[in-house]
Amino acid sequence: MRVSVVVPFHKGIHYLEDCLESLSKQTIREFEVILVKDRVEEEIDQTVAKFRDKMEIKVVSNEKKSGAAAARNLGIQNSKGDYIYFLDSDDYIQDDTLESLMKKMCDEKADAVYGKTKYTWLNYHNFFITEEAEYEVQEYTGDWKKDLILQRPEFPLITVCNMLVKKGILFDENLQIFSDVPYLSRIVNSSQNIVYCEDAVYIKRRHNDEIQFPSLSYGDRKDYWEQLGQSLLKMQEDVSADVKDSVDKKLFEYLSEKIQNIRQDRAETWQKSIFLNLHLYIKTISEETINGMSKSGRLLARAGKADEISKWKRKAHSIWKKRKLIRVLQDRSYRMQTITHMFFQKFSQKDNWIVFESFLGKNYSDSCKYIYEYLLKHYGDQYKFIWIVNDNSIEIPGNPVRIKRFSFRYYYYITRSKYWVNNMRQPKWFDKRKEQVFLETWHGTPLKKLVFDMDDVFSATPKYKMIVYSQSRNWDYLISDNPFSTEVFQSCFLYDKDKILETGYPRNDILYAPNRDELAASVKAKLGIPKEKKVILYAPTWRDDEFYDQGEYKFQLKLDLKYLREELGQEYMVLLRTHYFIADSIDVTGMEDFVVNVSKYSDIADLYLISDICITDYSSVFFDYANLRRPILFFTYDLEKYRDVLRGFYISIEDDVPGPLLFTNEEIVDAVKNIDKIEEQYRDKYDQFYERFCSFDDGHAAERIVERVFKN
């Protein structure tokens, strides 16, 4: 008994490597791998060569990209095995999956065997060191109709992957997508005994990069609905009644969810691609099946049985309108967005209005603050300034218009103002007017991998990368602090270099201010820190895998403040500054004489000025703090996990950072007590770091930006 594993490949060599590695680790050797190159643009020979001595691999090529069906058929036709197993090149399997399937096939005398699928954002290595909660598992019953069709997350995820089947059946190559459904129906129709194998685990990788890997989101294809209709018609040629009933229910569950997209198609598309193709199939659905559908599914099915396209369109439009109305009534944010599009965009644009927003309206800080203050000082009578700030107690000079984020006035001002200066991404629904100018200051030199430089982002939405891509297309300018950042921003945002302003960060202008010592003294007094005390700033970042919800992260303090107070309390005080994404509040009760929690302090640049030492982990604060040339310590107690599992870095944190990596509280205390030796030890590395990352900062970044964006 020999198995041929068919792996079609088009794009994503880092995914393919995980896939092949999982096959090389299988507990049996009685299998071959048929790797089908489907119009491949990447060089994969070296990757394949690494595994040739571990398993039998045959590489075959399609002359042109022709879809999964043709690629799989080519794999089947070049196979030597008695059984076929399909594995997508961006997925991987557990080490004993093939052995478990083969054993089950023999023991049960089965015609086909299917296994369990787990869904994850993690790569092959990281998946097997995480807790059970890090992935999702579909519930399995042992009833193949439920497991393979009804309980799939959605209709397009009905798949033949993780099935061991007898060789002989081919796919319909006319179907570019949805070819699995008719293939599965033929497998079922020719099988007497289909068995579930719990031990055969297939790991399906979730993705959120529809820009660089568009095949992962084929719902946007122009021929999407035509392909769906053809697939369904092909399926019914040889499908049994019970399978058809299951597919029908899953199909209309899917259609009722996707109705908004259907409704928005043009009339010609309706005529050719949607109605005519689906109508022929819908006519075959029994009343009993229709009665078992949801209300919207029943409405669509009965309308689709009619011979007139207008009836189907009216029902689709009615369902879409009803859902939109419910959302408008229930969702205040959606109501305001609707008002913006329907009402405020009819107003004229104000060319001298500038909106500023820092950290989602939480602060008066960052580069936005210093651009504003330069404009206020030099051109204050030429502009109307609007600040998005949620806390009315925050002091802002110059008496600007103050608005709360997502208030009625917020929508009014962001729609009418010509300029918007922001250090974060704008709301995904924001529709920038043609003459508006969006200045993206960003909020730090990138250390951690961002957006398109990350494999996949498991704490984000499935559409994350598509959303960021769309948002960044509306940035007229993006500020860079150094050549390194310019290169990264081009990569991580897929952004045009010509629109990047290499000016330095305005937020660092204060670090070069001639009166910075006086400013530091006033900040120190404001926080109640004695003049004679030295200050340690501890500014950790969040962990991607520890969160309550999007943008709300957990944080467990690893720095032992009580121990530090015992050892350093006579000479130092600690400023605790957690990241603005961290939802947990750190309790420092009883340590007020040693610790000041400044997590809600508006502008971290003030804290840099009064700090003698900065301790951080993977936060980008050290890039800014380095402008002061003061000591930096790195408390990297979870370095291996953060670097290899969660994010990854753009630089070598072991070789490039201007200070020691410390892993225990004892090491922290020892470094602080010997800070002069640390400074001397890292002097040359600090100089190199400063030249690489701080060379643009000179106290005049805001001036350069204002002259380029607002006055040029």
C-alpha cells in the first residue's frame, strides 16, 4: 500500500518549506510527494533539495497557471501510489497523519478516510509548542456528511484535503475554483465505506494577506459566481440525493451571508454569471430542503426558482436593505459613517483647516504635537486647528477646536478639513476626498516586523493586511526617521518611496531643544520626583498572543519593583510606562516613594528628558531615547518566544542594540549599579547605532515637514 501526496504550489516559499518539513517528519516512509509547480515565479530548487534525502519528491510543472484542479490532476497522473492524499502547499500535517490514515484504511477496509482539521495562524515549528487554545478545531461526529460538508466553517472550505482516497478519479479542469465539491461528490458516490480518523491531523493555516497572496481570497474574482454555478451543475451529474441535500443547505447558508456582494453586481453580471448559472441548479432543490433553511435562505431559494431575474434581484436587495437598516439602527458608529457619506461630503472643503490626532485621541503627544506647535508659533493666524482628544483635562496650547473621537463633530471636521495629521492608521471606512492631504507621521522606528513583513498576524482580523493596504493608499506622505525606516516602510506597507519624507521625527525635536534642562526640571517637579533622585524609565511593549480583544492586550509585570526598591531605592526612582495598547493597570500601591506609574502621561518625550537610564524590551522607545546618548538596558526575559514565535525583528537584537540584553531582575540591578562600566563597554556600539538610526534628528524635523507639506 503506497500513498502519493499531491502538493500544488504557486506562491509562498516560506509556506512550502513548512509543508515539506511536515512531510519529511512523517512516521512512515511508504509515500511519495508530487510537487506540482503551477506557474511558479519563485526559485524553489534549493528548498526542495533540502528534503530530497528525507523522502521521495517528484517535481512536475504546469506550463501556465490553471488552477488547483489542473494542478492536482497533473499530480495524480504522475503518481505511482495506490492512494492519493491532497495537501495544500500553505498547510502542514502532524507527524503521524499519513500513518494513521493508512492504518485506518486497512483496519476498517475503507474506501476513503478523512481526518481532523485544526486552524491556526502559526507556522510549523511554533504550532507544536503552543497551548491547545492557540488553534481552533472543527467539531467532528464521525458522520461524513456533517464533518465534510455541513460543519465546515463556510461553503468554500468544503475540501478534499486531509482525505486519503483511492487513485482513479480526476478533477474537472474547467473549474478554476470550487472544484473540490464535485470531486468530493464523485468520491462519495463511488464509496461504500467512508471512515473518520481522529488521529490524522491536518493544520490549516489562516491568512490575512490578500494583496501578496490573492489566491487566498478568490471571492473577488470576476467569474466567482459563474464558477460557483458551474461547480454545482457539475456536482449534480453524479451526486447522491443525501449529499446534494447537505450541499444545498450549506450553499444557501453561505449565499445568505454573501448577499450584499451579490446585490451590488452589475446587471450584466447578474444576467450571465449569477442568475442563469445558479437558477439551473436552484430549480433542482427540493421543497423539503428549502424548508430546512434559514429565513433568508428560503427567500433566496424560492426567488431563484423563478424564471425572472427581477424577482431574485428584488429579494436579494430586500435582504441586503433589511440587514443594513438593522445595522444602522443598532450601531452608532455605522450611523455616523452613513451621515458622513450622505451629508457632510456635500459641504465644501476648508483649505485652511488641519485635524490632528495622536494615539487614537488618547494623547496630546508625538510628532503630531510638535508639528502643531511649530505651525501655531509660525503660522497660527493662517490655519484653523482641530485636535481629536477624548480627555478634556489634557492641556493643549493655542485654544484649538477640541473634538472627541467618533463624535458627531468628529465626522464633520475630518470630512471638511483639507489636512489630517495622524500617527496611527485612520478608520478603515474613512473615504478621503480628492483634494484632502493625509500626513502619516507613524509612531516609531520599526523594530518588530510589521504588516506585509509578517507571515500572518494571529491577533488581527482575517482582512488585516488588506485593510492596512487600503488605508496606506490614502497616505499622501509618510514620515521616516532614518534610511533604515524608509526601506522598511516600503516593504511593510508596500509604499512608494517617493511619498516618504526623510525628515527625522518631530517628536524628537524636544530632545535637542536648547532649554531641555529647564523643561526636564519642570517635568520632574510636576511628577513629584525629588531633584536629587536619579530616574529609571521602564517602558515595555505588549505581547501579541496575550490579549482580551483587538487593541486590548494583557500584561504581566516581570520587573520585580519591590526587589529593585530594596537594592536601588536610595538613589533611584522608577517611571513605569506601559504601552497604550495594554489594558491591564499595574498596581504600585505601597511603593509610591519609588515608583510613579506614568502610563497615562500624555507625552513620553517629557519622560525621556528626566530619565537617566531607559529599560525596555522590544518597544521602539530606545530608538528615540538614543538621541540623548544615555544608557539603555534591555529586559528581554522572553526573547526567544518574541523573536521566533510572535513577531520577529528587523535588526539583530543580540548584535545591533546599544546596550546589554538582561534576563533576570538580578542582572538588571547589577547593570544599574555598574552603569558607568556599561556605558564604556557599549560606547562604540552606541556611536554606530546613533549614526544609523538618529542621524536625521536635529531639532528641526517639524520645520522641514511644515515647509514641505503645508507651505510648498
